[in-house]
Amino acid sequence: MSEREPKPSVADALKFFYGVQVNAERRGWQKFCCPLHADSSPSASVNCEFGRWSCFVCNLSEDSYAIVMRELNCGFLEAKEFAHQRFRGSGEGLPRDVPGKPGGVLRSSAGPRGNSRKVRTGIRPFGSTWS
């Protein structure tokens, strides 16, 4: 696999993880019901040209790698390998995450000024804050 190989399609990731069918050949944004919350009318959209999908209720915007990382709770390199094996080819030769360190864990760390800040994971409900 070359360094500049394009990302796997966001349409493939949406179909694999959520069963969402979108027309990958269509230009522009396509609306659909978000698979992450109960939806009676479409609140999400996907643009296959840009390779991103967004939900306006969840305040979420992801590409194919971000979907894999969230759903499999893994790091970027593991997600990249999985996506290329599942959607694009072998994924052979991709480096693994740091041996012995599980992927997908966000840690708080000291910033440049020594202050520590907590990283919050998850999806906020519409209208709420991270208080």
C-alpha cells in the first residue's frame, strides 16, 4: 500500500457498521436518519466526495477512519489497517500501534504550561454542555 492511497469510502464504513445505504456516486450531501440515536426525520448527512458524514443532533463529523476507531475502540493505525483490509485490500505492511499499549484510550496529560486537562469522550446530547 502506498503512502498516498486514498481513504476507504465513508459510504462503505456506514454500510458495514450501521447498515446505512448511501449512493457513493452521488455528488453533494445526502440526508439520512442518524444510526447513533432515535431519529424520526433525517438529522445526518454524508458527502462521499469529501469522505465525511455529520449528524447535527449528535454534533458529530467523521471520516471512515474515525468511524472504525469509535466502533472498534482502537487507535488510528489499527483503524487504518482494519479499514484497508475490509474495504480496500490487504493492509499488509502497515505499522501497528505501540506494542503492549492498547489503542483507543484518551489520556489526560500535562500541557505545554504544565497544566493538566481532562479529555472527555463520548457524544454530547443536543443542547448540553461539558460542565
